[in-house]
Amino acid sequence: MTFSLAGRCGHTGAVGAVIASASMAVAGRCLAVRAGVGAVASQSTTDPRLREELLTAMAAGRPAADAVTGLVSRTGDVSYRQLVAVDAAGGAAAWSGDRALGLAADVRAADAAAAGNLLADRDVPAAMLAAFGQRPDDSLGDRLIAALRAGLNAGGEISPVRSAGLLIATSVPWPVTDLRVDGDDDPVGQLARLWQEWQPQAESYVARALHPAEPETGRPATEPPARPATGGP
């Protein structure tokens, strides 16, 4: 009950993934990213453990396609799963088991791969991939949101979508963007609104983490020490 896309920005090297589903907490169960390594999704009768296995394989130098092929060859019950992966070099892979839920499809191209199950239309992943590639100079987050909107507009899944998420890694070890919407009548629209609010702030939080003593927005680089309390007025 899910459609997703993993993508890479060729200009910045950022990697990310976007997802929507009728199921709750879909981003928390299905998506994972690692800076300098790649972005992945494990979905359709989801096994969250597969995400880390893919990232670990890519971190060891295996391209996305090899990481997915290797995982499929050694994993039990993999016929129930769907996998999506993009590596730090822009290699992409997607795989759908023959027992993936309902109507399942996947597509891939340079810098992106998309997949979906229990789809209302087989062309949903292709619509997502096309939207992601239309404006390569836009920010990765904008492109991922455009892909998710395109998937929904192409039919999405057979059940009403209630959950969505966006995950992006740049050059620091943690995901710079981790936005999720659950239990909402318009989770894709709400996610897009959250992204527009978060995008201008994202880099400032990275700067605060890396350089907490540097001045920002006119604040002095170091705050004066607090004066000790006295007993007088």
C-alpha cells in the first residue's frame, strides 16, 4: 500500500527518498538514508531490516544494483518485498517480488528509482520518475515532493493515502530533513507545506550543530557570562 522514490542530486550529492501510503508511519518503517552512501526504501509487507543491509552494502562500495541483487539472492521471504535504492554515484535499482502486494511496479533511471504496490495504476512509479527528472536544477526536496505529487495524481494506490514522509541526507552524518505526516486526509499536501516551511531553516540547524560559537542573525559569537545572583535588591 505504498509508492516511493529514492533520488540523488547530481549538483550537491545529496540523497533522499519520499513515500506515501494508506498505512501509518510509512516513512519510519520504509525509508533510510546515509550521507555519502545513498537512499533506500524497503516496502510491501515491509521488513525494515533490509534498509540497513542495503546501505551497508553500498557503504562498502557496492553499486545500488549489486546491493539489491545481492540482498535478493540471500534473503528469505524476499518474494513479498519491494526494494528501491540509489547510491552516491547516482546508480539506481528497484526490485519487486512476485508476491508483492496487489498491482506492483518499479522503474529506474540515472539518479532515481521508484516503486509501488497495491497501485491504482501501473504507471504511478513512471509518473514519479518523470516528475523527478523534469527540473534537475531544483533542490532535491522540491524534486522529491514533485515526484510524490505526480504519483498521487497518476492514481496513487487503491486505498486513500493517509501517511507520507520525506528524508534527505547531505554532507553531515544525520538526516538534515526528516518530515512525516500520519493520519491526515491530505498527507502529501501537508508534507509539501511542511517542506516549504522547513527548507529555509534546514541549513541553519546544520550550522548550529557544527559551529555553535559562530554568530548568527546578529547574535554575538559568545554570550557574556551570567552575573551571579545576590541577596540584595
